[in-house]
Amino acid sequence: MKEVVGKVFDEKEIERMKKEQERDARLIYQNSMIYAKEEGERQARIEVAKEMLKDNMFIKDIAEITKLSEKEILKLK
């Protein structure tokens, strides 16, 4: 038995809490990596759209190719 912040826990409960914290940390890491990948891909699409705008391509065509909305593309002008 151990006392932690005024509460008493047995070893099994402490081990369970450690495993739960490790699982939560892994999930946070995985979600962060997914977000970073998606954001990187989005930024790449934005850069492509900017180049297409420089080439005077139609907004509708840029949207179709980059999968950005026409509204998002208009903000890049």
C-alpha cells in the first residue's frame, strides 16, 4: 500500500493507473502525429493552389484539383 496525495492505493491499482497513463500518452502522441500529417498535406495543397492562381487558372479548377473550397482559394488571392 502506498499513500499518494492523501489516498491509499495498493500496488495493483498503482500499476493499473500507470498503464492507463501510458495508454493515454500513446493516444495523444498518435493523434498529434495524425494532425501534423493532415496539416502538412493541407499546407502543401495551399501552396499548389497559390501557384495555380499565379498561372491564372480558374478557381473552380483549382478547387477540384486541390480539394480546397473555392472560398479558401479566394482568401489566398
